[in-house]
Amino acid sequence: MKEIIQAIIKFRDERGWKRHDTPAALAKSIIIEAAELLENYQWEDMIPNEENVKEELADVLIYALAMTTDLGLDPEKIIMEKLIKNAEKYPKINKK
């Protein structure tokens, strides 16, 4: 995960984009890219464009990981903390 985040930040910083990456701008970008991902599933009978799905999903992840870095958060830690909370909120289903 660290190598991926370093590559994202290096790419961004080499282009001078850090000054634009405020938490608000990154949050907006995540939503915009998520909407572009959703377009692949807009209609029930639609066959998603697999390449576009991968690209838009990557964009969402890139912006989210950049945001964790800028906020000084450890993405692995916050994901695990959220999974623990979710496990308490949504217990396992007992399969018989």
C-alpha cells in the first residue's frame, strides 16, 4: 500500500497539483469519479464497459488515498477500524 501511495503523491507533486488537493476538492473529486463509475451501471440491461469500470474505480481510489495522505491518516488503520465497527453493527449471519 505504501508504494502505491508514494507513486500517487509523486505523480501529483511532479505536476504541481498538490496546491489544488484540498480536502474539499478531493472529496468532490471522489464523488465525481464515483458518478462516472456508476454510469457503467445506469441501466438494468446495460453491459458495463470493463475497462472503463477499472479506470473509474482506480480514479476513486487514487483520490481517496491522496486524501488520506493529506489528512495524515493511515488508510489501512482507518479501514480496519471501520471494519471492526461494521462487524459490531452488522453481526454475522448464522448459516445452517
